[in-house]
Amino acid sequence: MRFRMEAGMDWEALRSFLAIAREGTLSGAARRLGVRQSTMGRRLAALEDKAGVRLLERTPRGLRLTAAGEAARAEVEHMETAALAAARAVSGRDVRLEGVVRLTTVSDFAGALLMPALAGLAARYPGIVVELIEDDRTLSLAAREADLALRLARPRGRSLVGRRVGAVSFGLYASPAYLAAHGAPGGGDGTGHRLILARDESGVYAESDALAAMAPRAAVALRTDDRASQLAAARAGLGIAALGHHVAAGTGLARLDSPPLPSRELWLVQHQDTRDVARIRAVAEAVAGQMRAAAPLLTTGVPPE
């Protein structure tokens, strides 16, 4: 049987179906939408009952779209695109300096580095509430998963606008205890040393890849993409890590002599339809100003005076 979009179909049920199709499980879709798994199941059952056709089938690897489900997904995605465009068009005319602004960034910047900017923003515009999303994943600005993104890469996509607000430099760091036990690495191949590396070897973490290339005979002590865990591991004496200078500053870690590591550009990004939203613009200016002020810390590890 084929899927037919019927009048009166509930939008929440359609959104839930789309989330399930994307995540492949009821639990994953429930987390994505912030509802109970049982709610997702009821919505899917109601939608299939209304459509009179099975949209998803269970497999050992999770839920898989049926032929009717594939057709339904295409229809609902068109609806989602139109709804998001309408929402951005409406919000783009919002001139109020109040309301929620969702700012996503990697955990490196979410702590002490951003808080002075948010404190100043709160004092000037108490009606603006910032929702800070610490996530190394690239959240979708088009899908309104966030309003602003502070990213370590130039934005891609014709609908995104961004400005370069700084750069981040990296160095090799180890604890004094590790160096006392293993000595400082010389210009060799890393024999006798241990490294803290990223799990992702696709080039996303170029500084980690550079460390691995410098010491091909070193043992791998730990792999993790979480920067806070890399820092904690280095401080515990687990091995040598490639860390942003701003991350290592003030932690007691020793900076090692090494060839320059790849640096990363820092971009503040938003969807083009929200450029004129006053509250988003206010948050963007506060964040950009803070990143410019923090340039010495980001590039050398020396806090600004």
C-alpha cells in the first residue's frame, strides 16, 4: 500500500515519525525530541492507523522504513523544510531584545572563556536567556537546533553566514610527573613515550594526527575525542597530549618543545534568515567581542592583561 497524506494528520505525530526514521530507534527519537519513548510509540501507532499502512518495520538493527515509509519521509521532509523556513522568516522580523538564544559550542569554550561575555550580556539585556549547548557535534542551524554556533571550522552551506572571530593554536603538553618518569621527548620517533590521541582519525583533529605522526613508535595510552578527558588524562600523567593553549593554561602542565602544530580558525555562524533578529545579534556581538579579547590566550596561552 502507498502512503497518502490525509487532512488532519497530527504534526507532532509526523515530526515523531521523521525523528524515528532518522534515528532508527524509538529511544533515539525520544531523546532527540525530548519526550518519553512510550509517547513516540503511541504517536507512530496513531499515524500508521490514520494512514492505514505500515511505515516502519522492526529489524535486528532497529526500525527500517517500508516502501510506504520512504514515501512518507519525503513528504514530511518537504513539510519540515517549509515549516522551518516560515519559522525563520517570522523570527527574522523579531526586534525584541528578549527571549531565548541557543548557542552551541565545543566544551573548550563553554566554561570560563565564554562566561564573562554572557555575564556582561545579562547585565545589559536581562530579558535575553542564553541556552548554552556544549556539543562537539555540528548541530543544524537550518533545523533550528541552535541559533548561533561557535565552531572550529569555516561554515559550509549557502544558507549559513559566519565571521572569523579568532584562531586557536595548539601545543604538546605533559604533566611534570610524566616527564619525571619518561623524560622529555627529543627529536626521535617517540620510543618509550605514551600518547593521548583522538579516536576520530579522519582529519577533524589535525593537532592529534600531527602528534601521532611526530612519534610513530610511541605507545597509545588513551583515545578520546572529549577534550576535557584529554586534559584530565594529561594531568593524571597518562601521556603527552595535543591541547589548545587556552585549555592547558593554568593547569600545571608543562609545554613541550615541538614543531608547530596545525592551528584552527574560530568562526561564529548563524542562519542567514536570522541576521536581523535583535536578540541573536546581541549575543553574537557579545561572543565575538569576547573571542577577540581572548586572542592572546587562544594563540599563546597567555591570558589578556
